[in-house]
Amino acid sequence: MQENNREQQEYFNELVRANHASIYRICRAYLYDVSYADDLYQEILFQVWKSIQGFKGKSKVSTWIYRIAVNTAISFNAKNRRHDYLPIPDAYQLPDIEMIPEKLEEEAKLEKLRFCISQLAAQDRIIISLLLEKKSYKEIAEITGASLTNTGVRINRIKDRLLNLMEDKK
């Protein structure tokens, strides 16, 4: 019994090491406030731990983890309605581009993109975060449970919506 627990713990630690950044990016894409993203990240790890023995290997491990992350994020958001998105604070508004160094400009653009992503519907935030993770349309369809055709259509609509949000926030 001890050996089984140790093996499960080692396997879990390996999964966390291999997928840490991806899981955290999903959290950030799903919730704009970093402190809530940390809570969601911990909840996802808990759900992975609970589900580890039930993993049958019918899909890639990364797809299985993404599915857990997506489902947990949706549940987390539903339980914690207090996570409404507030308007972006003035401190985060993009300052005059000519007055800031290139690095700060890029960080401001990334923050603006994160904010615009936070304005999308919950399922759309998940889909765009998977796309940003360089997941294929097929992998995104598997993770979200949608058809490949529907996934392609939704991604195009999300891109259009994001572009409009980015232009509106200039």
C-alpha cells in the first residue's frame, strides 16, 4: 500500500512538473485576478490528484489534464460568482507608446490581451487559451467535447471578437 501511494505521488509530481505552465495559463485565461487564478490552480491540482487512478490512457495525458482543468475552471467559476470582471484599472491602461521602453510596451499589450480575453464568455476563454497553448483544432475539440467543425467556427468567431475588443480598448 505504501509503495502504491509513493508511486502515485511520484507520477502526480511528474504530471505537475510537465504541465504546470499550461495549467496556470488556463487559470490566468479563465480568471483575470491572479489571486483567484492561484485558488483555481490548486483546485485543478486537487482534481488531478483525485482522478489519477481513474486515468485509463485512452487519450494523451496532456488532453486528460486539460479536460480536468477546463471542467474544474467551469465549476469553479459557477461556484464563485464573485469573480465578475471589473473594468481595467487606469493604472493598466496603455500609456503613450512613445514614452515607454519596448519591454514595457509589450507587457502592457499582453496585459491588455489578458483583459480582453477575460471579457469573453467562459467557454471561449478556454478555447482561446488552448489555441494560445498551440493545441491543434483536433485537440481542442477533444478537450472541449465539440466537433472539429464547430471548434473551427468558434475559434474564428473568438478571434473576431478579440480583435474587436482589442480595437475598442485603444
